[in-house]
Amino acid sequence: MFVTAAVRGPQHSHLRPFASSVSRTTTPMSSCRLYALNRLPFLGGKLLAARCSGGTLARGASKLGSTYRSSSTNSRSVMVQAAKGFGAPKTKHPLEFTGKLKVLLYPDPRLRAENVRITTFDDKLVKLAKEMFKVMYATEGVGLSAPQVGVNVRLMVFNEEGVPGRGKEYVLVNPEIVELSNNTEVGEEGCLSFPKLYAPVERSTAVKVKAQDIKGRDITLELKDPWVARIFQHEYDHLDKVLYHDRMTAEARSSVQHMLDEFIAKYEEAGTPATAI
């Protein structure tokens, strides 16, 4: 599904890598359904311009956490720190947050911090999920992960329509990938943590998931709609400290590297991670 192999992480290390002959599905752009009258929705740190791709993309040689040298004035050491999360802090008490939630901007270290499993299903969790939906809708998103708002726990919310009262709202606690489709699709993605940065990313068109709901009950989902599957995979990456530019091919990554350099430069100038909603 991605440029490398299977998704890797503490919850699904058993997944087998994809074969090099992974099949890809492509749909003519004329049949693509653009989201909400052609406006680009964010997957809470994510997203796409359309529900299908207009072409295929060859696998690149980029690796997760790899760094790229460019013509900018940013030093290699800063690039390496950005990939690792600038000394990502240890997670505090689960579900701990105060005030209004805001979307973190790259390279905020909390985007690369460890996200702990949720073991307590109480009013704090319900409140967090509700607040995340508010942020998601306010930013015209269709999905959001907890670490993107500075709460480093394994929680995501999404609604494929991105509009309150329409579509289906999902709250997935401690999600795990059970199975990924070998069929993949290329689509343009963006991320609220990377304002105005869009690039193609290859994803599986379907995924089977097990998780817990807001009350702690075990659930299993088979997300067969490519659009919904893509949203889930993007959000799931965040829970594993993986950002969408980690999944780009070398060619795609190179095309947006100047913007990544700019984000890092702003981080250095500010001295502390900037936030925006």
C-alpha cells in the first residue's frame, strides 16, 4: 500500500510485506468523485482531492524517517531532528489536555512521540473524541488523530463526508490493522500539520480493522470503500508516528522538499513548535 512494504508498528508487526508485484487499480479522472464541490478536504492532517487516482505511481526508494538534503540553508542535523521529532517528549498522563484543542504543525515533536494504548473508557475519553470532531469539522477535515492535537494516545475519529449530520462518524480506540488489500490506488493527500502541501501517496483500497469503541467494546470493521480506507490508513499512520510525507516516493518527496524545509526553518525561528487551527 505504501512506498515501502507493509505498515509497521507495535500493534501489527505480524503483517507480511507486500510482494513487488502489487496490483494497482486506476480510475480515469473523469469518473473520480471530488469531495464537496472540488474543495480539498483534510484528513485531519490529511487528505485528498478526489476519491480515485488518475494514474499510477512507481515505488520509490524513500524510507520512513529518512532525511533529504536540499539547497536550503537548513542544516542536515536539523533535518535529522525533524525526522525523529526533535527529541519527542515522553507521553504524559493519557487523555491529558487543557483548553481548546489545536492542530499541531510539523515538525512539532508530539507528531513523532509514542502514542499509548487507552485503558480507561470514561467521560474524559468521550470529551476528547467530541472535541476532536469539533476541530475536524472546523478545519473542513474528514479525519483526525489524537496526536495531531497534542494528545499522544491511540485514538482517531473520522467521517468520510466531513460534514456534521452527514456520513458516518467513526471513533476508533486502539485500532489495529488485521488485513490490507493488495490492490492499491494513488491519490493526492494533504495534511493539516503541513498547510498547503499536497502530493500523491499510494494506499490499499480496502482494509480490515479491529478496535474498541468509545465504551471499550471490541469491534471489527471491513473498510471496502477506497476513500474510507485511505482516510483510516492516513490516520492510523499518525498513531504509529508516521507522517504522510514518509510514504511518498523519492520523486514526490523531492517535489515538496522545499516546503518541508520552510516548515523546519519556521520551527527553528520560533524556537518552539507553532500551532494553528
